[in-house]
Amino acid sequence: MSNPVKVSLEAEKNYYYCRCGKSADGVFCDGSHVETDKTPLEFTVQESKEYYLCTCLKSNNQPFCDGSHEQ
């Protein structure tokens, strides 16, 4: 089971969420996907605040945790 990671995100800034599961921090893309067929998910948020990002890659609301890791 992988728990979500709490991160502070800035409004209107581009972020790249790791969907290959190989990045060093398990959340943000660091280019490790080059050896896979996966690509990162580009996203922004509307409000600067803390968010919980998925690390289990099961969320139906990626990059945000939806509790799927508990199932």
C-alpha cells in the first residue's frame, strides 16, 4: 500500500506527475519514464495550498489521491 504525499502547490504553475512509478520521489516526473511507454501527466491547480497526491497510481482522479490505495 502506498500512502498519498502531502505537497504544497502553487496556483497556475505547471507540474508533471509521474505515472511510470520510477521517479525518485514517486510523485513528480524526473525523466525516469524514458525506458517505459508511460508519459507524465501535466497539471495545474487553481488555488495555492497543500494537496494530497497519489503514489499508488490507482487513483481515478490522478494526480490527486481519491482513497483507492485503501481498497
